Amino acid sequence: MRKEIINKIIELSGLTTKQFAERIQVSAPTVRKWKKGDSEPLFVNQKIIRQAFKNEVSQANRMLCLM
């Protein structure tokens, strides 16, 4: 899951980085690394993100495909 997708999901959710991290049960510094592209979410975290933010993931994918 690329940083562009992560950033767009968080933006669309209206949550802060800290709130997003709490929702998926990871630390805020971990999410900041994902947002900067320093690392990517593990598969298990990607699965949690897709389940918790279904609409946002779908919208983010559509929006970024159009760019």
C-alpha cells in the first residue's frame, strides 16, 4: 500500500494521524513512516485498513487511478 493511498485514506476519513493509528491499533510514528514512504504497512495492517476504511480505500484508489 503506497504512501499516496495511505495519505488519501487518512484525508478522506477526516481523522488525524493519531486517530487513524488508534483506530487500526498501531502507533502514530508508524503511520507517519507510512505517510512519508519510509516503510509500508505489513499485510496484516493493510487488511485491517481495508476492513476499517472500506469506503475511503475505494475512493482513494479511484481518485489516484484518475491522476
